[in-house]
Amino acid sequence: TDYNKRAGYIKEQHQFARDDLVMVDGVRGYRAFLNIYDKGYRAKLVAHREGEQLVLQPDFAESDRRFNRTQTLRSASVASDRGGNERAVNVAKRSWYLKRGFQPHSSAKQMNHA
């Protein structure tokens, strides 16, 4: 999408991967980034064009269709990764509150939802 192009992070990832080659079986090589998006984001083409980066998104099906084994595992993997990221962000927010204490107009209720 236009946002992915304008944000520039995909281009920066490509540049980083080109500058930070890895050694595999005695050969220095390029390793593409894996971008994990929630469903609905249209970034596969943009990511592929910029350094053949990979995109992982949960599968979604029509209401009367069931997921097969691979689709279920892929969707669960994305959900697990995204959930872990949200927990990491919440821990960072809590440490900010603990370090600085409650500010005027803040409450413990806000901290529970951080």
C-alpha cells in the first residue's frame, strides 16, 4: 500500500539486510526480513518488490469454510507472535509508571490497562 511505501521501513529493512550479510555454509548471503501483519494489510507485493522480503499473515476464510491444518497453524502462529509483542509493550509501559510514579490525574486503574 501507499502507507508502507511512504513509511519507509521496508526500504530500511532491505538496506539493513544488504549491509548485514550472514554466513551460511561458508557463503556470505542476504537474508530477507519476515514482516508479520494482521489480516487485512496489503503489503505482500510492496515487501516482495523491496528485497523479496517475506510477509506472514493469518488466513481468513468464508464463514462456511473451515481452515485446513496449515492455515490453522499459520493463523495461530501470527496470533501468538502478535500477542507476545503486545505483552512486551505493556511491560515497557508498566516500567515507565513504576519509575516515574503516578502523575497528576493518573490512577492505578490506568496502569492496569497499560
